[in-house]
Amino acid sequence: MARRSQERGGSSESRASREPPLDPEEQARALCLRLLTGTPRTRRQLADAMRKREIPDEVAEHVLERFQDVGLIDDQAFANAWVESRHRGRGLARRALARELRHRGVEAELVTEAVGLLDSEQEEETARALVQRRLPGTRGLDRDRRIRRLAGMLARKGYSEGLALKVVRDALAQEKETDPDGTEPWAGEGELDPWE
């Protein structure tokens, strides 16, 4: 049986093992194309991936230059899209966005330009929306605990302490104006008190 498969050109070796190995430049191009197909990447992310595959630095640099020349790698476009997506989707502030971009290897001046797309008013508006979404979940807690919880949530998203406290205090003051007697909104009128 093994003899028949060998006569027909088959063998126990896989076809891939019989093909000549790709040269380093072909490996680098194939790796970059595969990585860029899934999701946009920065130049440094691609360079790191090639380094892990032990592709020589001069070959990696040549391939990265070529990909950048034809527009397949564009760190500024990546940074701009990242800022737009993460601010809108996760409510992250400029500080958190800058940290994420630096972590992905985007150069400092490109980071500055990308986070500059968000202005202070837009950032404050997003912070207010985040607090309004979380505010109902803190009802029943004392005021200081509510402030700490809500301001902490904003701080984790990169908002400054000053802005976080201002937004939280404004939201609590507005809540008190709309509910001046301090009753919880879910405590309906005419409900029976179980202790009576």
C-alpha cells in the first residue's frame, strides 16, 4: 500500500515540507499581510511580530518601508481611528488614549496630533454621559461613597481628578434638584411600609 502511494507521487511527507522554504523577505511580507488582514497594526507591532519570528532586522525594515510607501502601514491614520473608536465606544479620555497609543508604538508627535482631535468640551460631555449612566446604580449609598465610586470610574478611563469631581458633584446636585425630598425614584407613592 505504501508502495502504491509512493508510485503515484504521494508520500508520508507533507506537501509543505517538500516546498522550498520562503526567503526571509517573503516570510516578512506574508506575516505582515496576514497580520494586517485581521486588524490595523502599527509599524512597531509589525516589527515586533517579525522580530519574534527571527526575521533579520534589515529585511524587516525594508519590508516595513515598502508597506509604508504603498499605504498599508499608516500610524497617523491608525492613531486617529483608535482615538475616535475608543473615545466613542469606551468613553476613554485623552490621557488614557495617549497611553494606549504609546503602548502600541505610535510616535509621540502622532499621539499628540491624534488625541488633539478631542477637545475639552467633547471630553467633558462624554464624562457627563458616563456618570449619568452609572448614577442610578449608586443610589442608596452615602454621598461620599457615590462620589468616590463615580470619580474612580472616570479616573480609570483617564479623566483628570478635577474634571471627574466637578462632573460627579454636578450630577449629584442636579439629581437632588430633581428629587428635592431625597426619596429614591423607585420608592413609589402609596407603597405600604412593611414595618407599619
